[in-house]
Amino acid sequence: MRKAVVTGAAGFIGARLSHRLLDTGWEVVGIDAFLDTYDPSEKLARAASLVPRKGFTLATGHLSELSLPQWLDGAEVVFHLAGRAGVRASFALESRYRRDNVDSSARLAAAAKQVPSVRRLVYASSSSVYGDAPLPFAEDAATRPVSPYGTSKLEAERICLAVSGEELEAVALRYFTVYGPGQRPDMGLRIFAEAAWTGRPITVFGDGTQSRDFTYVDDIVDATIRAASARVAGLAINVGGGSRVNLLEVLDLLRQLTGRRLDVRHADFARGDVRHTAADLSRAAQLLDFRATTAFADGYAAEVEWARSAVEDARRSA
Ligand SMILES: NC(=O)c1ccc[n+]([C@@H]2O[C@H](COP(=O)([O-])OP(=O)(O)OC[C@H]3O[C@@H](n4cnc5c(N)ncnc54)[C@H](O)[C@@H]3O)[C@@H](O)[C@H]2O)c1
């Protein structure tokens, strides 16, 4: 059985990746500190769905404190998804972003280098490293992050890629806005879907023409697993959904999917939010043989349906 370590295994993407690895015969050690970045019950529920599965072991703790060589021993691949996510919160919490993203990655990368079984490190980086670069964002473009979150992801990416060599190959994947059922509660698509079902107002920062290259979570998982075995090392690779959608289009789709009128209000642009993101996907196609397969309308329909049942469950238990 091939063994992998998934850091951030109780997170939105890490849990989905862990399930997919278990489904395909991997043994998985999941590491998570259950940070209070959002309601910990969501993370506990994801961990609870993994713990009973054959081949899964949970290591609860922070990457800056755990005895990492012990947990990495015997693993072939380390998928490093643990991180403090979120752009807006990062302005007030710079030192925590540094500890959870930069210092933790440095400690993990050093441990991966030290443990002989580990041959590959796949780091979950972010499109936030680009800032407002020219579209589409190409991996060789200048990186000018505009938030402490983006800066911390870029530093962590450099640290992970710096350990890449013959014994341990490292790849950084720059994920573009990931969505789907179970999405983090601070992310726009989920906030909008929940507001549609509860009748709460929706705040759009700016005029709504800002756009994102939204990427369905199962496509992200697919690219991440490809990066574990592709013949590539020491590089950053974009992973995007392949189409750019603006917020006004998102809200139109949400009206169609729910049949509800939306109470939309506008506020000033939020600090740290870039206007547009779009991934140049040629490197992902060439080196990972990856193309996203989920159209935004289908992926968002799945998330909106998931949000409906979550809102109904919450009503029943209130
Ligand atoms: N969701 C997105 O749109 C997106 C986009 C680009 C990059 N990413 C990156 O992908 C990764 C996963 O994102 P997500 O949306 O699943 O976030 P998430 O917050 O749901 O998951 C991250 C998990 O990591 C854990 N964690 C954080 N720092 C830790 C540390 N130092 N030690 C141990 N555990 C720690 C948290 O408790 C959490 O459960 C993050 O690194 C994020 O920066 C996400």
C-alpha cells in the first residue's frame, strides 16, 4: 500500500483529497491542528468522516509542534495543504499567517528532506501570489501579492520548492478560488448560496464586475494527485477551472438555481481583493496532463444544493 501524508486533512480541500486517496488504495496520515479559523465543528465533522476509514490515521497538532519525522516515516508523498487561508482576515493577523503558513512550511519541508521514504512534496499554493498581474496569470509572471496571505503563500512556496532535488522532488500548485460542496464558510460562493436560502442580504464588494477563475474541488483534487507522480520538480503550476466568471453572473445563476429573489447590496471594494483572476493553464496541461472537467454551472449547482440541505439541517436542530 502506498502511504501519503495530507496536512490540513480536516480542511475543505484536504478532507476531499484524503477521501479520494483512501478510495484509490492509499494509506493516509492526516495532520490537522483544528485551528479556530472558522467553526471548528465543520473540521471535526470532516475528521469524523475520515477516522473510521481503513488506512486512515489522524495526527492532531500544529506543524510547528508535532514530531514530524515520526509522522512522515514510511510515507512516499507529502501533500501539504495545511495553511491559514483567507485574504481579508490576513491584514489583522499577519504574525499568525506567518507562523501557520511560512514557519510551519519551513519545518515540514525540512522534515520531508530528512525522512528518506518521502520522495515528493506537493504544496498547495495560491493564485494570491500574483496580485494584480496581467491576465491570464502565467507562472513566470512577476509575483506581487497584495495581502499578507498572498505574501505568506509565496514565501512558503519558495521554501517548499527550495528543498527540491534528486532525493525529494517538490511541486507547488497555485490553486485558483476553489469551490464546491463543503466550501469554507468565509468564501463568497458559499455565503451567497446560504443567503439565498435564508433570505439574508448579500453584500457585493464593488460593482460586481470583478471576476474569478473558479475551480471545482474535485478538479483540484485530480490535479493534486497528478502532481504526486508527474515528471516535474522544482516548479510552480497553476490549477484553475478554465473559465472566468464575474460576480454578477454568479448571482444570476444563483437566482436560476434557487428560484429566489436576492437582496443584493453593494459596499466598497475590500482591501486585498484583486479585480480579476484567470489562470494560464498551459503548464498544467503539458506537465500534469490536467484539464478541469467541471463546468461552473454544474459545480455551483452542486454547492447550492449542498447549502440548501445544510441550511435545512441547521433549522431543524435550532
Ligand atoms: N480554498 C481555496 O480557494 C484556496 C485557494 C488557493 C489556495 N488554497 C490553499 O489550499 C489549502 C487548503 O485550503 P482550504 O480552503 O481547504 O482551507 P481550510 O481552512 O478549510 O483547511 C486548512 C486546514 O489546515 C489546518 N491548518 C492550518 N494551518 C495549520 C498548521 N500550521 N498546522 C496544522 N494544521 C493547520 C486548519 O485547521 C484547516 O483544517 C490552504 O493552504 C490554502 O491556502 C485554498
